[in-house]
Amino acid sequence: MNGDDLRFQRRPDRAALVIALILAGLGGVLLFDAARLADVGGGYSGVGPASAPRVVGIGLVLLAIWTAVEAVLGKFPARPRQDPVPLFWIVGGLAFQLVTLKIAGFSIATGVMFAFTARAFGKRNLAFSIPVGIAASFLVWLVFAQLLMLSLPAGPLEHLFFPGVK
Amino acid sequence: MSSFDFLMQGLGAALDPMLLLYALIGVTLGTMVGVLPGIGPALTVALLLPVTYGLDPAGSLIMFAGIYYGGMYGGSTTSILLNTPGESASIVTALEGNKMARRGRGGPALATAAIGSFVAGLIATLLLAFLAPHVVKLALVFGPRDYFALMVLAFVTVSAAFGDSTLRGLTSLFVGLALACIGIDQLTGQARLAWGVPDLLDGIEVTTLAVAMFAVGEALAIAGNHAGTDDEVIAVKGSVWMNRSDWKRSWVPWLRGTFIGFPIGSMPAGGADIASFLSYSTERKLAKSPGKEEFGHGAIEGVAGPEAANNAAAAGTLVPLLTLGLPTTATAAIMLAGFQQFGLQPGPLLFATNPGLVWSLIASLLIANLMLLVLNLPLIGLWVKLLSIPRPWLYAGILMFATLGTIGANPSAFELGLLLVFGIMGYAMRLFGYPIAPVVVGLILGPMAEQQLRRALSISQGDWTTLFQSGVSATLLALSAIALLLPLVLRAIGRGKALSQFGGDED
């Protein structure tokens, strides 16, 4: 750790303040929903469906205040520097799979996600890794969808080999 | 009938060829996945849960038990041959084990870990078998308030008692509890926090959350780190067998580790990492020449003890899980989800309604343990090859199986979206030093605690003091308060170092 990091630690930690805000927001959502449920009542125990969300919501708000205090005091541990590019590849790959899963089928959607993840870890040649990914995903689809009867969406590639499957 | 008769019956049932095959598949898969660097037992069981979807409950749970034990064995191989342990419970094994491997004694290190795990697994599983009926008897007199107090204790120990910050542990727990509120209320049928989205009515799946946090979050954390270089795998040279002096130096630590690990695992007092850490420091203190001088440079006692403690604790966590339905680690939380997919609720009632299933499960743990010894010693070279898979393919494969499990459980874009969102959340939590296990435990235990509390209050007609009127629940709540406040005080006066060493982000 160098001098810059130490100075950074002394200042209010902005990222940690954002966490405090998120926690307060989450707590607020729970309390809002609990207020909607409150009139249902809890029968004669006095504890109804709104009680647990209310307790958790109050807890989150208190934790948000505590987090804000620690953020201002700079008590959060130092964070390792992050490289955003690989993160975008992984998130992008997962998002691609999510969007194309129903249309392209398991093998193609997952194969592309596979190649994007490998790209994030340094395998840059997508022309090689996408076919590898699709082939590997197709094998996995064969084992899990055909042998273990898991319902994995089929697409053009799966229909090519197994015309009957859904 | 005594435990012994039940166990014998269970063994008889578990020796069915089909069930043996399931156990064999389970231990093989568990070892395979457990060996992969960066994958601990929690992720191993979460990733492999879908494999068991198609089977009947008995076969599936037996395969699952094999996966659990296999993942524990696999983790020790990783930490000995690669200095990046796959699970926090193995960090201690890496201290001495990796040094031994560097000095060309990787074979004996792996052997003492495997045999120690076997001995500990055997003794601890037998202890589980003999202890379980007694805990069940005790559990039958537990009322709702006692269960609620027990769960509060589990919440505190899993989130706040260990690790380096009470604040961050509690925050993780409350995020898990908040997620647990989503869905239909079990007692009144009211939809909570669903905002009219039908996919949310069933609540958040524990497996989706666990896989997202452990697999996607971990992959993002590793990818985002600048210093992402491959670690060096140390080749196993020479014989994997231990010589006479290795045996002599190993057997006492195995036994000591077992008797340290089992009680810690079976109480809601944290997971296997604490057990292996305690065993390590005990062995270090008690070591005689030549082990005394070797500590820090590869002492076999420092591998034998912690590995035994680690496995004994893993078996120990099955005591509260099977007898009370209480998961005390992330791994146990996922196993509970595995039970629930068949509509089975572990707990005292399961012993009464489905004794055949419970006892063949316990018996198959013994069988799985034996299989693992056979699989691990002669075939170690095969598992070592898995360690040298290049990182891009490894993580691409991990994410493939992570999404496969999610799609297999619920083939909807919504579920994959949750996987992505929770994955990013898991990454952010790692970055800021939040523990992961409390979120998972909070999600599965939250609704159970709520239900018990509401039952208790219905019985007392809304009188909260009922919680302190039973000796059991009053004691448990007092213990929870101590476990919550003591670490705060210790950290405030600067004695918190030892606590943070116990904190792991897995298991």
C-alpha cells in the first residue's frame, strides 16, 4: 500500500456512502411494502405478514446509518484496483445468453457466453473460441437434456440433430 | 430399535447396486469439481444440484451426499498443490501442505490429507448416527420459540461473530433476510414485494442466489483483478505413500482434529474453517521434534490435523441440518434446498416419517467416504491434471454450468436475469469485503425463523415475553447476544485480529 491509498482512506469513502444509500433504499422499499400490507392485521398474535418485512426494513435503515458513519470515518478496507474491460465481457456474455436463449437455443446462446467469458480471461480469438463454446455447450445439452431429462431450450442447432425436440 | 440397528438397516438399503452407482457418480463429480481451483464445497453442491433433478429422492440425496464429501476431498488437493485454496476451510491446509509439496513431499501430504479425511469422516459419521436420535428426541420437546431462538443464534454466528466486521456481516445477513421476504407469505397467502410479477411469487431460489454469488461473483472478481496470473501447479514427485514416521506423526493429529472438528461443526458455531484453524494452532503448540522445527516449512502434523478437523466439521454440520432442519453454513443451506426440491423438510419429523431415507443417507455417507479414499489415493494423478486447466476455459466452463443449473431449474429469461443481477451483487460484495454465506443462510432460514416466531406469538397471544419464559430459548437468546456483542467489544479494544482469521467468504 502506498501513500496515496492511505490518504484516500482518510477521506469520506464515496463508494461506501453509495452502499449506505442503497441499503437505506432497500429498507425503504420493505417498509413501503409493509405499510401496504399492514391493514391485513396479524390475527390475535399481533404479528402479521407485514411484521417481518418491517423488522428487516428497520434493520436495513439502521445498518445504512452505521455504514454511512463508517464511510465518513474512512473505516472501509482498501479495495484492489479493478479492470473494467473483462467485467463487461462477462456481463455482456451473460446478457447475450439471457436474450438469445429462447430463439437461438441453449447451445448457441451458451456457446457465445462461454467464448465471451474466455475472452475476459485472455482468450482473445473469438473466431476459435465461439465454435469451441458452441460445440462444448451442445455436448452438455446432449447429456443434460437427452440423458438427464433437464428442460434446456432447443434452437436451430439442436433441431438439426434432433428434429423432434421442443 | 437402537441407532446401530437403524444404521445397519440403512447400510443394507444403501448397498443396493443402483444407490451405490449414484454414490459413486456423486463422489466422482464432487471430487472433480471440488479440485478445480476457486470452487469450494458450497459452489460444488450448488453447481451439481441440477444433476440430481431427474432422480428419485433417495438416489438424489445419496448422490448429493457423495458430492458434498467429494468436494471436501477435492478441495484439499487444490490447496496442497496450488497455493490458492478452493475453499476457506482449506486455507490452513495450504499453509503446511503447499510447503511440503514444494519440498518434494507432495505425495505424503496428499496421502495424510486423504487418509485423515477418511478417518475423520468415518468417526464423525458414526458420531452423527449415534448422536442424531438423541438430538431428535431433544428437538421434539422444542417449541416454536426455542426454534426461533436457535435460528437467531445461527444468524448471529454465521454473520457477526466471526469475520472482520460486525457491520458487514450483519448487512449481508439483512440483505439475505430482505430477499427472503419476497414471495407469498406462508401463513396468510399475501404476496409480499412481488410488484405483480408472477415470477417473484415463489420467492428467490436459494440455488440461483448461491450459484450467482459464488460462481458469477467469483468469476467477475477474478477477472476484474489486475494481478490475474496463473498459479504454479506443483508436480507430485515420488511416492504418494507415507513412510513409517509419517504415519506415526499423523495418527494423533487425525484423531485430535476429528474431536475438535465434530463438536464445532455440530453446534451452530460457524463452519469448517474455524475447526481447521483451531486444529492447526493446537498441532502447532503440541508438536514435538521434528515436527516442531518443521512447522512453517511443511510439517505433516499441520496437514493431518486441519484436514481431519475440516471433514469432521463437515459431517458435524449434518447434525443440526438433519435433526433440526437448521443449516449453519452456506453449503448446508444449499443441501437444505436440495431436500426441499422433493418436498422433504429435514428435522425431527423426517426421522419419524421417513426413517429409511434418513438412515440410508447416513449409511451412504460411510460408503461415500470409503469410495473417496479409493478414488483419491491411486487416482490422484488424474485429479492433478484438472488443476492445470487454463483459467479462460475453467471460468467459461464454470459459468456454463452455473447458467445450465439455473436454466434447468426454471428455463426463463427472468431467472437468468436474477442470476446476472445477484452475480454483480456478489462481485460488489467481494470488492467491499462483505461475507457471502450470511446472504444465503438468511434467505433460506429467514422464512423459517419468521414462521416459528409467528407460531410462538400465536400460542402466547401476542405476548413477546414468551420468548424468555422457556429456559432453552432464553439461554439461546442470551448466547446470541453474547456472540453479537463480544466481537464488537473485542474489535473495539483491538483484539479482533483472531476473529478476522476465522472469517472466510465460503462454506
